[in-house]
Amino acid sequence: MTTQLFLRPGRDDAARRRHPWVFSRALAGSPSPPAEEVEVRSPSRALLGRGFLSPRSSIAARIWRFGDGPLDASWVAGLVESAVALRERFVPPGTDGYRVVHAEGDGLPGLVVDRYANVLAVQATTAGTEAARPLWLPPLAARFPGATILQRNDVASRHGEGLPLEDELLAGSPPPGRVPFRERGLTFLADLAGGQKTGFFLDQRENRHLVRGLSAGRSVLNLFSYSGAFGVAALAGGATRVTHVDVSAPALALARENHAANGQDLSLVETVVADAFEDLRERVARGETWDVVVTDPPAFAKKTLDVDRACRGYKDVNRLALKLLAPGGVLLACSCSGPVSIDLFQKVLFAAALDAGVPARILERRGAGPDHPVSIDCPETEYLKAFLLAR
Ligand code: SAH
């Protein structure tokens, strides 16, 4: 049986503009579990689309198909197929680690699938996505025969949705804790068991490639390094030395393994377990200079209420990072905060440069790679922003 959700008068604009999120406050009445298929209807009962309910979330439902067509296996298989086909066209050579499904960006709300060689790491971030598993799992498994499919469930949003948090093996044999894969000919280890995200930050692939191209003969400071991927790319590009800074000692241990996996000279690599804010202040006080600096902090803002505080954090980090730039040096400044728009982030960097007294120039505005497509109907899916600044 399909539940009908009626939008309140004046609250059907977003759905008519094909935005997939149906907020609970836009609903006439409050839906109750189970998290099943729903029909979303206008106040005058017109069918706007079909989706799945997330009864405990402020986004009460997400629309998977607009209009009156059925939300069935063949519709979802078509979305999975077009997601896979897109990657076949855009993933660069020498790469078997990439995002196969990017949730709303591929028309599959709440579903993230990252590929690491023969392992697919899945996140189903909403109750609706979980309920829809019989629709998305068979076409995914059919497209990657023999692959291990692991659903990683220790995801913040699942806590709020009241979903189980233990990982589930959906296909194949249990994967090793660390899965080696290739990115543009380099080898990396995804930490499936204990790592952040699904084990690696695939979204930065094209920005790592940029840094690789800028690093020949340069010193590189990689702040908020996680498992060191920017630094591995930098050494592959001929960097003279790389320093990684992160609060997580296990992430830095993995960084050394990633360098070693590529046969790189570990004497050129330094790992520093520290708070990056404090570390930066000390480097500025010591008068250090660097040719290439990367700042890639965790999302300082997850919701709109956090934006002011997040901007202060981004300003602080990048003000200090700019002060470290040698003449002709470059800073790759990243933000993965969804609610901080690229224009706002640019203003923050402007304020940082002004305070630092550094005449910065914008060389490039960048985002995630094409395996993280942004839904034009759902601009919230554009979470990663990056600026390449030159001194
Ligand atoms: N640049 C990385 C991804 C960075 S994710 C890549 O390309 O793979 C953000 C990282 O910041 C995490 O590894 C987290 O451990 C670290 N982190 C969070 N707060 C920090 C802080 N205050 N100082 C230093 N590192 C921090």
C-alpha cells in the first residue's frame, strides 16, 4: 500500500521545481512509519511524484520519480545504469576507485556507492533509502558481478533516522580492512573498517591531480591530510618534501602506508599529529615558508545555523596558511560544508587574505570530480568547493 502525502497550501513550489526534498513542515499532517513508498501530492491532490518516507527526519520524504510514472524496479535500474555509464565516460585512466552513485546527484536520494577495485562500499543515509534496497541492490550487483558489496552503516544521519549502525555484507565475501585501489596510476588504501567517509576521500581526485601538476621541485604542506592522498600525488609530481598535519594518528599511519605503496621515499615525508590551527600558528611564528599549501578541513558547517562559526574557522585556517606562502606559492583552499556556498567561501578567503596582508589571486574555482555530479534541481548536492590561490 502506498501512503499519500499532501503538501500544505503554498508549500508545493519546491516539488513542482523538481526539488526532491519534502520537508515535514511542508506536509499537511504527520506521516507515521513504516518508511515505505509514498505519493507526494499538491494541496489540490495532483500527483507530483513518488518517493520514500523517512518518518523521523525533518526531510520527511525524498522524491525518486517526478510525475505519475511508477517507482518500480525498472525505473531504479535505469538510474543505476545511467550512473554507472556516466562514470565509464568520465573516470580517468588508471583509476578503479571512484564514486559510482552520488545520491541526489544521480537521482537516487540518500544512496552513496563508492567503488574500491572489487569492493563497493555503500551508504544508505535515510530510512527511505534503506526501504528501497530491493530496488537498487539487484541492478548494482548485476553491474559489478563478483564484487563484494558492503553497506557501511556507522553514518551520523542513520543515528537520527533510528537505523541500525552495524555494517552489513550485501554480496560477496567479507572485504579486508584496507582495500587497495588505483587512482590515476597511484595506489591508495581505503580504510573500510575504521576510516572516515567510506574509507577515502574520492571527491578530491581532480584536485589531487591539480596539486600533482603543481608540485615539481616544490615543498608541500598538507593540512587536514587524512591518509595523505594530496601528499602522495605531490611526491608523484616531483615535490621535494611533504608534511602532513592531522589530529588523527591512525590517519597519518595510513598516510605513510600510502606513500610506501607507491614506492615513494619516506625520508621526504613528515607526519605531524596536531591540531592544524595550533600547528599553523606555530609555523607562522617560526616564519616558515612553503611553495604549495593545501587546507582541507572537515565540514565545519553541516547545517545553516553553523555557517557563521564555520566561516570564522575557514577564515582563520586560510589566513594563517596564506601567511606561510613563499612568493609565487599557491594555496588550495577547500570547504566541504554544504551550507557554505562557493560565493560565501570566496568572500571568506578575501577576508582571510586581507587580514593576512597577502595579495592573493584566484587562479581556479573548483569542486568535486564528475563522479560526484551536482543535481541542478538540488543545489545542496554541491558540497565541495575549492579555490586555487596564488600569492
Ligand atoms: N584531504 C584529505 C581529507 C581530509 S578530511 C584527503 O584528501 O584525503 C578532514 C581531516 O581533518 C580528517 O582526517 C580529520 O582527522 C582531520 N581533522 C579534523 N579536525 C582537525 C584539526 N583540528 N586539526 C587537524 N586535523 C583535523
